[in-house]
Amino acid sequence: MGFFWTIVVLIVLLGLTWRYLGAYMAAVFEGRVQFLAWAERPFYRLLRTGPAEEYEQPWKRYASSTVIFSALFLAFGYLLLRIQGSLPLNPQHFGAVAPALSLNTIVSFVTNTNWQNYGGETTLSYFSQIGVLTVQQFVSAAVGIAAAIALVRGFSRRSSPTIGNFWVDITRCMLYILLPVAFVAGIIVVGQGAVQTLAGPVVIHDALNGVTQTIPRGPAGFMASIMQFGTNGGGFFNADLAHPFENPTAITNLLYIWLTLSIPFALTYTFGKMVKSVRHGAALLAAMVIIFGAWVSFTAYAEHQNTPAVAAAGVHSSVGNTEGKEVRFGIPTSALFNVSMTQTSDGAVDSATDSYTPIGGFGALSGMMLGEVTPGGVGSGLYTILIYAIIAVFIGGLMIGRTPEYLGKKIQAKEVKLAGLGALVMPLVVLVLTAIAVSIHAGRAGPLNGGPHGFTEILYAFTSQGNNNGSAMAGLTGNTAFYNVLGAIDMLIGRFGILIPALALAGSLAAKHVVPASLGTFRTDNTMFIGLTIGVIIIIGGLTFFPAISLGPIVEQLSRGRFF
Amino acid sequence: MLINLRRSLVAIFAFTVFFGFVYALAGTGVAQLLFRHQADGSITANGSTLIGQNWAAVKCPGHPLGSCVFHGRPDDTGPYAANAKTHSSGGDNPLVANGVSGESGATNLGPRSKALYDNTKALVRYWHALGVNPTADLVTTSGSGLDPDVTPQDALVQVPMVSKATGIPAARLRKLVAKETNGAALGFLGSAYIDVLQLNEALAKLR
């Protein structure tokens, strides 16, 4: 019964942010919100750019700004991690982060992945957590949202050579959207019990049991708020949002789910508003919600079952699989949390995915395999589902024998090729890297668990990094040169291999004029189209990943009575 | 190209200062001003109410170790204390005990893991030796390895053990458990829970 009300409250909260945050974001990117202009203007002057017409960028310049900025930020962050030992704010005196681990970590945060091969509280100083990681939780989120907005402008503009200004888009995104919400949410989570201090670990002796504990602390609460609002997901501590110092109560747990889902869902409203057809945004929203709801249902159901190993040892539970889950969150909400984080690009965990039932783990894994479009990461979710929508329009057009159009823009060979590229890059890189890892010793040495579950751990790692998710079946020992470097490649291709085609699409679409809708136009805002889009998402994800899935979770589910 | 390089450098510097340090330090300032106790880790006289502790080694004269207090999740007891390797996070004991700072994290054992089966068996034996018929929470570990809470049911099954070792009547202990139970947040979020440290502090007052 409690879970029912949790869902009801979440739907109401998300409905509010869909409508109002969505409208606000459209206003921000159309330049109608100005109250922080005094802070923006000097910064633009320094950059010699601004929102004026003369600084508008064609897609190639927009993309090169994105890539150069990200590459330099990556190099800068790498440097800071390598000289961590000489920097201040380091009460535990951690030394430099090893080269391969530094590479993986900084790529992970620049690409909005937040995959954690490092143990936060035993590796990184406060300086690195703040000056390298928290910054990227703002910046990488803004880069993703900017790319999505650029693609939306591709649809909303007519015969335009430009798609906006990268520098203005990311600055406005961070200043007007991410910063205020993250700050307020930070205050709330600290009030609930999250830690936020620079004072270092505390040593405390318990007279009742004679135990002396050394408890690591740090500026975790405000990091957690932006990491969730920007669908980053990499927390201060190794246990991430299962750690009571980051996620102290069931209230913060729900708040984190809301923060994570709010921008990805609301961007469909922003899209509808900017293309002047909220119905089109609502159609994308419906496709997202239907898939999301189905996945929450079966994952929560699977986790309501007993863990096979625990049941075989003679302990039966009425609540379900308690291994790797925290008491205060309850089991169904833990499953809801996990689905929310794997169907966005967040990847935070409040329970151990590795210990989920085979079907529960499949729920998390397959959510990422669908390309993270339901609702997906901040920005990346919208631009990727628009890529799927273009494929759906193309298939629909083939079936009825007409030139496909979406929002009055003719979808021609070039757009279909770009959309195809955007849809196939991720499965390709994930499957090839998984195949490499299971073929060589360095890869096979990684998994903690044996049998099909060990294979799932490897597949999960590359699926997560290729989708810039960051969720992990954390039994895998990822902090090796092999997994650090391969993971970094996976994340870079998964991010920019889709982001750049999306910007190219934006440029190509913006240059087109609008064909007025006629009776023969294939409708893209009705139930038929929602179904078609869902079909495309499921079929592309299903066909490419079914063989791999059947070697992992499906075999595991069917191995009744066997333990590995 | 060149102008983008220059813009990138300026932006990297400005963003790092503002969205990194100004944000985190201002946040720390506000947090310390408004919620000092929580921001510092909810530290009380005997430890943080948010971080679980090991209760298995408490000396109970005339009775088995740990039988005169309530236990939390077995994050660091039973097979997990003896065999730290079952923790994936580098073999650390997640309950940062005795001066060594470890990593938080789960066991990450899969649903059909032989090790999970063996560990659960060992924990069941451990509980049976104490005269407790364990619930699932009492033989499975948490996601953080630091779970400070148990459910009311988890505490109630330990009542006969604690009653025997302390001499406090079971009915009084059951009343204590009921008194220390926190309802689900806002009435519907998560599940009802008991903070094990607070329960044992209340128990100590009773003795």
C-alpha cells in the first residue's frame, strides 16, 4: 500500500515539473528569462560571445565548441587528479590518483557517466570531489541539455543556417536551471541527515559495545543534489546513494528519484513548447512513460521474490530479496529507484544491483540497452528519442509510401543516415567491447561471481559505460588498466558518437523549410505514432541485445537449483 | 579554433571556481549554519545514528557473546567478519572499525552465488546458536554495508535471546521495541524501521 502512494506522489510531482519546469526551460533557452543577466553579461564579454544574433553558430561550430571544450576540460581534470597529493582540502592525505584510474574517472564525469572505478572515500580528496567531480556534474549535464536544445531548434527554425550558441546555452542552463534547484535540494537533503562538512573523518568510541569507528565524512549532500538533478549519479562515497550519509531517509530517496526524472521528462514539454506543438512533446512523453511503467512493474515484482541462494539456505522472506538493500527504503522503492536510474543516464544505486534477482537485474540492464530514452539522461534522452522518432517516421513513411516528414521537416536520406548512425553506435561499441573482454584473460579476471552472472557483470559494465549511465554490478573489479582504458573508450564513443550526429541532424533540419501539413501527412502526434516509436525502441534494443541477454540473465533465471 | 580554445580555457576556470568551489563552500556554510548536527554526521555520544555498528562481540557475562544486545544487519558479523574477501570493494570491512577507514559497499554476491548460499547457511547457524530464528534481513547484508536500521520484525525475533541474557522480561522488551519503532516516513515512504544504536541505548537504560 505504501508503494502505491509512493507512485501516486511521484506521478503528481513529475506532472508538476513536466508542465512548469518544462515551460521554464523553454523560456530560458529562448532568452525570455533574464533575471540573472547581470551575472551572464560580464562572462560573455570575457568569452567575446553572447546571445546576440551575430554570435549564432552553425552546427559544425556548435559541435566543435562542444568537443574542444570537453577535451580541454578532460585534460584539466586529469591533471588535477594526477597532482591531487599536492593540492589543498585533503584531510586524509590521499596521494595522486593512478594514471589509468584518473583517465577513466575524468572521462566518466565529462561524459555524464559517473562510472566509479574508484572508492570515493578512500581515493579522492575533498578538492578532487569538489573541483573535478562536482563541477562536471553541472557542466556535463549542461552540455547534454544544450545539444538537445540545439536539435529542437533544428525542428523549430526554418531555413536557418544556425542552431544557437553553445556557450550561451550551457551557461544559461547551469545558472538558471541546475544551480537554483540543486542548491535548494542540497539544503533539504542535509536537513534530513546527509553530511556536508570539510572537517575530515571522525573517530568515535561506543561505550556500549567497545567498538571504535573511524567514519569518513565530506561535502556529500550538495554533491548528491546536483548529481541527481543532472542525471550524473556518481556520489561521494563508494556505496553511492545506499550510503546513509548521502541518502539518509526514505524522503531523500524519493526526492532523488524526482530530481533525476524531472528534467528528462520535462524536456519533452520544452520540446513541444519550442516547436509550438505540445502534443508532439506529449506523444514522446507517452512513449517514455509506457516503457518506464512496464519496467518498474516487472522489476519490482521480481524483487518481491526470494533470492534463490538465500531461500535455498532455508530463510524465506515475505518481503522479497533483501540482499544488498537498505531497510529504510523498502524493497519495491529500491526497485523503482534502480529502474529510474538505469532508464535515465543517472546510474546511482540505493541497493546492490549485483544482488538483484536475475529478472530484477535484467530490468536494470535492459533499461540501459534501450538506449536510455525512457526518459533518458538530461538532454541525451531527448536527442536520442528524437533520433528514434525520425527512424519511426521513416519506417511509417515506407509503409504508406510517402516521403516522411516530422514537424513539417522532410526526412530525407541524409537525416535517416545520421539517425541510423546515432542509433547503432551504442550497441556496436557495447557488444564489441564485451566480446573483447570475455575473449581475453584481463577481461575474464574481472567478475566476482561465477557462471552466467559473471558474464552479466561484464556485459553490464560495458552497457552502462556505453550509455553514459554509470550504474554497476559492482562485483566486477573494474579498477584495472584493462577495464579503465576500455571503459574510457566506451564512454567517449557512447557520448560523442551520438551527440555529434544529433548536432549534425540539427544543422541539416534547421536549414530546411517547412512543408505545410496536408491530409496525406503521416501524423506524428497520435496513438499510432506513439506505438510505432515504442516499437522502434524495443525492436532495435531487443534485436541487438537479445543474444547477449540470453547468455546472462535468462540462463541464470533458468538455472534452477544450481549455484555458481 | 583558436578563439574556441581561449573561450574554453576561460570557461573552464570560471566554471571550476563558481560551480565547484563557490557552490560547495556556500553549501557547506549554509548547511553548517542551519543543520550543524546532521551536516557533521549525526554524531551522538556512542556513534552516528546513521552508521551501523558491530554488536556481535559485546561481552555478556554467563551468556554467549553479543546475546545481551540487539543486532543490526550482519554487514560485518558472521562469515563477513571472518572472510573479508566477500566484500568486493577491495576486501575492506565496510564498517570502518578500529581506526582503519574502509570503503562502504555491498557484498555484490549474485542471486545464485554459491558464496551467498554458504554465507547465509553460516549466518543461520550463528543465529540458531543464539536461539534466534532469523528473518531475511538478519542473514542478508545491506547495500552500503552500513545499514543502521532493522525492521520491527527483525528486532522482535531477537527478544527471547536478549531477554534470556539480560533477565529483562520479554514483554518489557517487546514494549521497548514498539517504542523505538519509527513509522514509515510521511506514513507511506519506505518501511518502518528501528535504529539499532538507539534501541541498544534505550536497552542499556532499562538494565
